[in-house]
Amino acid sequence: MISATTISPLNRRILDGVPSFVGLLDTYPNAAAAYSVRRLSSSYEDALIRVREDGGDTEADIGFDANGNLDTAALLSHCGANNGYVVTWYDQSGNSNNATQSTAGNQPQIVTGGIINSENSKYCLTLNGSSMKLDLPAGLLTFTNQDNSCYAITKSNNNSTRERVVFFGSGTSTRMNLAYDIGLNGVTYVNSTGFSNGVFTTTIKRGVQFMLFGDKSGTTQELFSNTTSIGSNSKGDDIAVANGSLFAGDTIQFFNGTCQEVVLFNESYKSQIIGIFNNVNQYYTLP
């Protein structure tokens, strides 16, 4: 007879009649990096975020509960009545491409006065539009002669400026950019010098939570709102790849709003956009 102690947690759940966990990355694998306030992979067992509470400036890793949701009990136990700020947004892809911020004043907020920040009843990171950002490892994505896709679950509060959600480049030299942009009448997805214009209505491009999805296939880049294409054009490949960041373009154009999930692929996932959206929408119930 097999001892109960020799049965893996997955097999124990099967024997107990409890469905095993299946995350987005189990269905859509090979992500270069994946950040979320929910668990994304059945093989991922570590923390989702590392949080600093501003009462004593202590830090703690916060994981997920039995259903794959953010462990709110652990988060509130750590923060108490204080504010909580994200020091690390852990990469769930298995590539250890964690998004980090060591400067206290630049850390995205997740708890405000003992209450976890939320957007449409799901927990979120909140960005102030002036200093908050997370740094990504250089070279996380391969750009030269390489397809890629990127999506983010965001809501922008700003109506008057360019706001970058995902950025790779240095200064004014852009390698890849997923951003809101009033100056270009909407949002942009860029894989080399210049911008791909996508025209949104005012209510869509600001103040609405949705999946912003950018894709590069060959020399064609395309931008999507949820699953609707809003523009495409042709851009060449770049050779150099510089710094990467979430929620700012290097040290400019900071994002003002909320974010719950960002996933980057080093291949084109445009053909899978409906399935990805369905998974995302089932969890976040996008407006």
C-alpha cells in the first residue's frame, strides 16, 4: 500500500475529487515573463509579489491561496493599517525575469491604509503617473528577426499625456513600447523607431479597464483592444536592446492608473488572442 505521505499534492487533489489547477500559462506556454495578481501556472509555487509596508519598512513575500488568488490574509497581516508597496513582481514564467524596484518612492502601491487596492473587484497595482515603475531585466525579449507579443490588463486615469505600460529602450530610442498616447490619438505598439497609431474613442482609451495587446509578426506590428484590431503597420527589426521597464519609459512618461497582469512572449501569439482574452475575461470580468 502506498503511504499517504508519498502521494504528490496534485495526485492527492485528483484522488480527493478536486480538479487540478490549470492556469493561463498551462494553455499558452513559453512566456518570456509573466506578472499577475493571480497564479498563472500549475508549475509555479512561489510568491506573486514582495511587499514593503511603510509602518516599519519591513518586506514580505505574498503568495496565492488554494484557488490561485492573491493571499489577501497574508498581505493584510503583513501591512496591518499601513500602506503596502510592491518591491518585486515575481515572474511566473520560470525564467526568473522578476520586475523590481528598490527605491521606496518609486514602488507601485497595492495596499492603502490597510485596504487592498482593487479594480472591478479584483486586486491591482496602482501607479501614480509621476514616479512609480518596475525595472525589467535587460534582454528579456529578443527583438532582431524575432516575433513577439505582449498584453496588459490596465486602466488609465490620465487624459493628457503619453503613458508607457511596457517599455524597452533607452531615452528616446525605443525598441518596444506598449503605451497609451494622447498625442497619437490612442495607444501604440512599437518595435522600432516611430509609432503605430491606433485610434480609440475617448471612453475606450482612458478610464476603462481592458486588455491592451500588441503583436509583431515578421515586420508587421498590430495593436488590439481586447480582441479587436485597432491598427497595424510595418516596422523593421532593431539590433540593439536596452533597458526594460513597466509603467514608465526609462525615466519618463509614467503610467497613471491600475494594472493587474502583464505577460510577454518571445513569439507571436496573435492567433491565440481570443483564447487568451477568454481566460483573462473569465477571471477579471472586463467591462
